[in-house]
Amino acid sequence: MGIYGDKDIVVHPKQWMPLKDGIPLCRVERLHTAGHFPMLDQPQQFQEILHDFLDSSNTTLTPGQFDG
């Protein structure tokens, strides 16, 4: 799970792309009006996204599931 602010001036806003490309089943959320600290800039939206992710993340991974 990655939550990024599109107005971040510390981390490039497109830094989510390698995360999405490199981690199977990764979820990425972008907050368009947030900066480097989306949890402070958009606390309600951040909390809703995180809560939804945690509620939906009850899948069980099996050994070897991500082996090439």
C-alpha cells in the first residue's frame, strides 16, 4: 500500500510507479491536493483509504505465490 500526495515537493509524485510495477497486488492511492505528508494534509481521506485497505486485506498468501 502506498499513499502519495501529488503536490509533494520532496518525493516526485510519480514515485508510486516503481512500487506499482515492482510489487504484485500493490495498491496505490494518490491524493491530488496533498503534499509530502498526506496523513496531515488530508487526514480524513487518508484515514478512509487506510481503513478500507486494512478491512480488505484479509487474504492469505500461500508459499511461493510470488515466485517467478
